[in-house]
Amino acid sequence: MKPKIKLIYSWMILRSIISFVIILISSNTRAQESGKSYNDGHGGKVYFPLGDISFADEVVEFVKGDPAAIEQSSNPSDAIGVPDFDGLAKGFVSLGCGGKLILKFKDNALINIDGPDLYIFEMGKYIESTDLAISKDGVNWISIGEIKGAVAEIDIEKFSKPGDVFNYVRLIDLKASCKGDWPGADIDAVAAIGSAKRLSFTSSVLFSFNESVLKPEAKKLLDGLIKEIGSSSISEIIVEGYTDSIGTSELNKNLSLARANSVKSFLKQKLVNKPYKIEAVGFGEENPLMPNDTKEGQEKNRRVEIILMPVKK
Ligand SMILES: [Ca+2]
Ligand SMILES: [Ca+2]
Ligand SMILES: [Ca+2]
């Protein structure tokens, strides 16, 4: 081959390699993007960086107002998951006059990002005044103001410290409209625009009884997590340890912290060149997922949760 042709030939090969790499990178970026926009019920759209998991996952408490709404609009689970108001009378819950609803985030958590963090999908012509509060543990509440008129979103900046993670939202109807079939606020969905992904691992798959050294199989399991972490834009990882309520609360706290620290060390080792801050917290028997009075409940409560904090934009 003449040198010039050889040069052109190698350039062509190099070019195809470069475009292949670009395709790989861009398809990878696309795979990470879980963000999605949803109709706000008032003619607009709202964008959620984590897509479907941004929405509240569980009803913790519902106290119907007085007067209450008609039966078909009084089911609090209609406020769970993505918005699904059908434009007629289904898909939302009417709190009733002065009604109260507490929801929990399970596969995500509410955090402060730049701009609004919490969004309430309130149906109807005007957003009925509703008092909002958030909580980490479902016991201690921080009031964050109200939604009303055309405002359905709230910035929690003023109410949170860096690294704060909230798991509960409480809505109380402020009795702005107490007449008709649907008195009180009409809630289709509740979602965290400021959202961190939360992953949960049962302790028994990670550790032997009362131990805090990772089982060999646990390392394989966590390798999957490392892959997921590698493809997301994360600023910080929080590892939380939890136990059941058997034994003293001090022992439980120590065990849960030791376990969280084991997972933290493993992640640190694997993510050695990454800039993430990794933190371990031991909650012991706090924040149980189920009552501790059955074997099943105890097993559910013994867990390690990992929160992936997104890069603050
Ligand atoms: Ca969720
Ligand atoms: Ca914010
Ligand atoms: Ca709904």
C-alpha cells in the first residue's frame, strides 16, 4: 500500500472506532435518563428527574374530613403512584373538609435540590389550600407552608440542611371549600422533584446472624449496585443500617452502625477513584417498616438501605 493510502485507511478505521465509542457513550447516557414529564392537571407539565419512582409509595394514615367526600373519591391509595386522574371522577382522593393524609416515599426520598422540591397534583379548577409538612421518621414534622390557588409546588430549601433526607409528607386540608360531593383538597398524586433513589437490602443476605462482616455472596450482590452507581450522576451515598427491636437499643444501634460501616468500606474500596462522599449511619431499631411483633416483621426491619444523592444542579 502507498503511504498516503495507508494513512487514509488508518484514519477511516480510527474514525469508525471514534463514532462507535460515541454511540456507546450516548446510548449509555440515554439508559441512565429516567426523567419524565407528567401532566399537572391544569394544562401544564412538570418534569421529574427520577421519573416514576419520584411519586409517593404508601399511605400511612388517612383521616377523612367532615363533611367527607363521596365514597368513590375517598380512597387514599388514589394519591399513590403516578398521576392518573381520568378527567371525570376517578384517580384522586378528596380529603374532605379538614381531612388529613400522610404518605411515605419508599424507593425514593425527598431532598432539597435547586428550585422546587415537592409537587402536589391537586385536581379541580383551583388548587384548594392545603397545609404541608415533611418528616424523616413520621414522628417529628416540619411545616413547609401551603399550596393554594395556582401554586402546587414547594421549595424545601429553608427547611432542610445539606444531606437531609425526608421520607414522609403530610397534607391537611385548610377548609377553603367544604361544599358539594368533593369537599377539601382533591389529591391525585404527590411527588418529589428533589428525589434521591433509595435501595433496600435485607440484612440476612448481607450478614450472618449478629455479624457485621459482609458474606461473600453479599459482595456479588453489591457489585450489581456498584454498576448502577457507576452509570448515575451521584454526589453522595448514604448507607443506613437498621435492626429489629430484639435486644437492647444500644446493642442494636451499634450493630446497625457496624453493618452500615462494612457496606461503606466495601463501596469505598470499589469506588476508589470516584469523588463521592460515602456516609454510614446506624439507626438501630428506629423507623421499622413493619411492627416487630412477628418473625416476618422483624426480618423486614433488619436491613441496610442505600441512598444515592444526585448531583445538585
Ligand atoms: Ca416512589
Ligand atoms: Ca429546593
Ligand atoms: Ca392518582
